[in-house]
Amino acid sequence: MITEVCYTAQTTVDAKYKLLIDYKLSNQNDKKAMGIMLRRAKSILRTSSFTALYDKGYHTGQ
């Protein structure tokens, strides 16, 4: 059995009902993680009509 300690967790949560929609755990830098999580949310929710809120630590300048 292999056990890894992950230092970053990304989550997507429904604002109205506070339900967890998606999550991702990794040992990678999360600087570009927001784009991945937004694409996953679009796929899960089957829409691109939503508002995403996140802190400036995700900013890559692109």
C-alpha cells in the first residue's frame, strides 16, 4: 500500500445549498488549478453559466 501526503486540495461547492460538487487532491503546485476545476465544473453542471470565486493565489497572468 502506498500512502501519499497531498498538500493541495481543490473543491467546487454549490453556493446556494453548500453542497460539494467536485474535489481534486494533488501534490502539484495549484497555481493553474482553477482552470482545470472550472472545466470540470462545466462538465459536471452541464453549463457554463455560473460565477466562480477564488483568491488571487490562482492568478497566472493569462
